[in-house]
Amino acid sequence: MWVYILKCSDKSYYTGVTNNLERRIAEHQGCAHDGYTSVRLPVELVFSQEINNPLDAIAAEKQIKGWSRAKKEALIRSDFNLLHELAECKNKSNYKNKK
């Protein structure tokens, strides 16, 4: 399974999961399905990661979809230090809100 991020023509990001990355990207580019990317063409693949376990791939997709733009861009750039910092900032914010 693959988790992937597309950059759309409007500069937004689309996160998905598939078992065939090449086919799925072609489907996005060819408007095979009506949806988010079909009105934001062309799209560009900016991140992909193969994950062997389908349940883990789906969980990763859901997690990334919930991330801020900054976090997604850190992942795209493989900037794991910034990704960690952004996660810590969110955790500190959540802790303050629970007090």
C-alpha cells in the first residue's frame, strides 16, 4: 500500500492511500473520479511512502490528513526535526487547553 500527497494547481494538498500508486496518480490526472482533485488539475505527486500493512497505511493517511499545512510540508521535505518540533508545539497547546 502507498500513502501519498498530491499538490494541486491551487497549491492545496490532497492525501490518499492506494495499492497501485502509478494507476491512482493517472486516475487523478485523468479525472477518472469526480472529487477534490478533479477541479484542481493538474496535480503533482510530492510525497509517497510504501507501507506494507494496509491498516497502517490507512491510519497514516488519516493522521496526515489531520496535520497542518506546515507539518505536511515538513514531511514532504523530509524535515523530520521540524516535523518533531511541530508535533511538540501541538502537544504543548493541547496540554495547556486541558488545564
